[in-house]
Amino acid sequence: MNTKKTEQQYLIDYATELNEQQYNAVRTDGPLLVIAGAGSGKTRTIIYKVAYLIENGVQPSSILLLTFTKKAANEMKNRAGSILDDRCSHIVSGTFHSFAAMILRRYAERLGYSSNFSIADAQDGEDIINIIRTQMNVKSIDDRFPRKDTIYKVISKAFNTNQTIEQVILDEYPHFDSHISAIEEIAAKYAEYKKQRNIMDYDDLLLNLRDLLCIDDVRMRIAGQFRYVMVDEYQDTNRIQAEIACYLASEHGNIMAVGDDSQSIYSFRGASFKNIMQFPEIYPDCRIVKLEENYRSIQPILNFTNAIIENAAEKYTKKLYSHIIGEQRPLFVKTKGKEEQADFVVSEILKLHDNGISLNEIAVLFRSGSHSNELEVKLAAAGLPYIKYGGLRFAETAHIKDIMAFLKLITNSSDEMALYRILSNVDGIGNKTAEKIIANVLQYGIDGLINHTMSGKQFYEELKSIHHIYDKIDIHQTRVSEMIQIVLDYYNIVLRRKYDNFHKRKADIDTLVTMSESYSDIEQFITDMMLDPPNSTQVGTFEHDKEDECLVLSTIHSAKGLEWNTVFVIHLVDGLFPSSKSIESFEQIEEERRLFYVASTRAKQRLYLCIPNFDAAPTFGGYGNMGMAGFDFSKPSRFITEIAGIQNLTEKLTYTAPKKHNLIESDAKTTARSRFAQINKFFNK
């Protein structure tokens, strides 16, 4: 860096506008690791660093800022410009992939590509794989061979997590273990196909840039252009991204890695927690600056989150502190079960809203998308608008819509859309055949499914199986949960045939069964399930636009980087959070702990921690067969029970749902009938 100015010569008063830790990070030369605690002004530190470098004579075009989204890169560049001037717009910023594409266009020939190589997105990659599958005639191997999108995911995950294809299949898709060698062959042919045709997919961009930077003269030339390298969210880098960042700075050592080891939660995408922990090993002379002043949460919440991460086996020790006024400690809420948990959350949200808290300032967070299933139905019934991040809403998932189609047809045999959905899952039935069958059903009722015109067709036996469902159901006698079980006798076969990840979707179906057990009226059940809107312009039961208040439901992974006045974290039960799938891996348990930390640090003023009891549920509350050694599904999350002095950090509440008074409801109906009779008599004198 050029000779630094005196404080009076800067356009920005850095010492005044930054806290001491941020100021130290901005002024530090050479290798720098900034451990930025939750809500500690990470972005602010980066943009002031950009301005500081430029004020000290560094050419903007020699500053490289690598982020994980284009939006983040543009936001930082614009904010830097707003505090200094237009020079900040000339820094080079973008995602790892966009930067890789730019550099590879210049040096593609060094790796055996032409500079006009094509970039294949995920859909392109899947289509290429489909061509290879067809050429290999995998149908002759087994009709139950994985689909093109599944194969693409396996290949990409193997690359991003530094695993073999065999490891990914055995972990994620064990039912395809007999096809490992065929999938490995497809992966090899896929790589060959791309190289021969001058194509790179997203993973190739990173791999090829890494390989390019291993060529000495190329690396020296690129490092000479980018004299200062900054990497945002360093804890989310995978192994190859970390290599790229460090190779870029290997000639000059001017690298600032910014991140928080306590928020490393994306290993399933390939992110490596080790990258941020090993940075000082790569750069032994690096300086570590910790940002610990929190600008988001009140101190009682931070006391609790500090205690969560204190039990992490490997970490950069830090203690977040805040000057924000507030004394309300996190509240532990125990409920009888998950239905009561949903009742509590809804009732508490209504109270908070009555007390002036906007729905926009309230979020409910959960470990897995299926954990909000009961809550979504309760919110819809209460008329509370919401939007969900981290997967489709429960009622919008394809497998739930499949089952609901059967139920709709029970109550209305003229529901063409429901029947079309059912028929579309039958092998051998295309659009024209479906139209003929639908016409038969509209004319003859459900018996039209087995009309003699379809006899002898390859799919006729399956049509008979579907018809048998409706033979077994008496709409007036069969309970809703029994109806679903009858449907599942047939649909479980479709589920395995249609979805490669059917074992993951089974948890949603178990939940649907559990939810249906309290219903005796099929029409009421369908009505309650269908309260979610049919289009994206509505949320919950209300018309919704950007100006409306709207509650947020989100997986914790999707909530990272966001904040709300009030946060509910639900399903804090051992086996659900941490997930039972993490029990066999020490690293996964540690990541689950960090996930809990991320969830809790989203709250500004109020934090509710909800613990439903699953002790009496033989199927673990409708979440499938998740019983494993180390979990009993009736204990609070280990991340809570392991905290020393937990009673001094939190408040406790046991919630009991109000009982329904059927007698009063019956009396009200009687009174209403009497009132109607009196009014009717008056008008018909």
C-alpha cells in the first residue's frame, strides 16, 4: 500500500465511524482473518476497507472482492461508493463463479479449451446426462434407474464435498447402490462430453480456475493485477474456493478473509468448516481481528447464544456484547406435543401483534421444512398471512398434492384436475388417453375408470387398483386418516416410482396422516388443507403484496443473514434438532450446534425456544421411523441441556392448549336455529 495519510487527510473519519475492532481490521495490511460475530457489522467493515484502500492510493481495479451472491457484491460496491465516491464502482467484485468465467475466457487455451467455451447451467447438465443415459440404454439395466436430475446432483455433490460418487450414493441414495458403477461411467462420459464440445458447467469453472492458478506464469500475472483480495463469508467456501482465494494472494499476501466459524452451516453444499480454522496455518503471519460488538440483539439473548457456542469443540473464542436496551431473557416453552406447539405459536403471535409488533418483525425458524406442517395449517385457520422460505409450503409439495387429489376425487368425482393428476402418475397414460378416461368418469362416475374401452391396455390393472381405493371408502363411515391409509396402499408404489428421494418425502406423508387423525369430516379436512392460496400473489389466506404485513416461516439455513424483532425456534427435541441423521458424525453434530446458534442470533428483542413432547407418539410424532441410538424424542435438544447455568439465562413456560367447549358450541347452534325460526316467522306472517 502507498504511504498512509494522516487522519486529517482522509475524506472519511474512520476512527469515529467504526468501533475499535472494525477500525483495526480496516487499517491492517497483509494476511488478515476477520472473525465477524453475528450482527457485528461485517459488511460495514468490508466497505470501509474498500474506501480506506482507495483513499490510500490503491487503484480500484486492483481490488478484488469475492462474494457468494451477485446481490451482495453489488450492495457492497454501492455502499462503498455512498460513503466515499464513484471510484468504488471500479473495483472488481462478484461471485467465485463469475470471476472464474472472466479469467478463464482470457486463459482457456492454457487448459485445452477455446475462449468461447459455453457455460452449462444445471438444466443443461441434466440434459447432457440424459443423452448419455439414453446412449447407454440404462433402462435395460433396471427400470428403477435414477433420473437425470438425481445423477447430476450426485456428480455435483461429489465434486463440491470432495467425496467419491460411491460415498454420495451410499449416504444420500442408498437404494441406488446397485447402480454405482453405471453412475460412475455416466460421470466419466459426462466429463468427456463437455471437454470435447468446449463446455464448462458451474463446477468446472471452479476446478479449471484452480488448475489455471497452479500454472506459475498465469498465477503471477493474475496476482499482479489483483493486489488486494477480499473474501466475504469465508466459512462458506468449499475446498477449491479456498484454494483459489489463497492462490490469488500467494504472490503478495494481501488477503482479507471475513467470516464467522460459528455460522458455518453449509457442509451439505460442500462448504468446509476447516477452511476458516486453517487460514492461520496457510498464512502463519496473518493477523486475527474479532468483531464482537453486536448491533442486533439485547444482551440477555447474546448471553444465551454465547453459551451455545461455548460448548463447540473447535472455535475462535469470542464473546458478543451489546449496548441495546432490553432485559427479556429467552423463553423456553414446553408443550404436550407438536399440535399444542403450533397452538402456542399462533396464540403468542396474535398477542404480539395486538401489542404493536408487526408480522414482518416475527419469524418462526425450524431445522427442516417439514417441521412447519402443523403450524402452516393453524396459521391459515387463524387468518395469519405468511411466507415460507426453504422449500415449498407443506400443501404445495408434489407428493402431498398427489394424495390430496385422491381425497378430492372422493368428494367430487367431477374434479377433472384431481383425476388428471392421478392419471399422470400412471405409466403409459399420456394426455390423450387421460382425456378419454376423464370423459368416461364424467359420464359414468368413478366406475368410468374401468370402462371396457380401456380393457387390455398395459395400464388397465393399475386403473383397477385406483378404482379399488374408492370401493373400499365409505365417505360417511371411513375416518379421514383411514382414507389416507387406503390411498397409501396404492400410492406408496407410485411414490417410489416417481421420486428418487421418496424416503425423504415419507416424513411429510406421515405428518399428513397424523394431522388427519383429528378429522371425521373429509370435506372439512380438504378445506383446511386448501386454505393456502393457489398463486404466488397471495400468502396464507389474504391477498399479499410487498406492503402487507407478513409473518416469515423459514428453515434456519434460509434465515442466515436475516434478523427479526421476535423469533420462535420450534421442534427443539433431540432427534429433530439435532437431526437424528447427524448422530454418526462428530462433525455433523458440531454443525447442528452452529445451526442452533445461527437460529438464536436472528432475534433482536424476543427469543422463544419451543420444546414439544413426543413421548407418547409411536411414530415419533409423524416424522417417520427416526428412532436411533442416542435419541429418545422426548428430551429437549442436547444443545440446551448441555449449557451450564441454563436456568440463569432463560425463563420457562409450560403451555396447555385451551379445551374446546363442544357443549357451548352446540348451545350456540340451537340458539341460532331458534333465532332463525323467529325471524323467518316474522317475515312470513
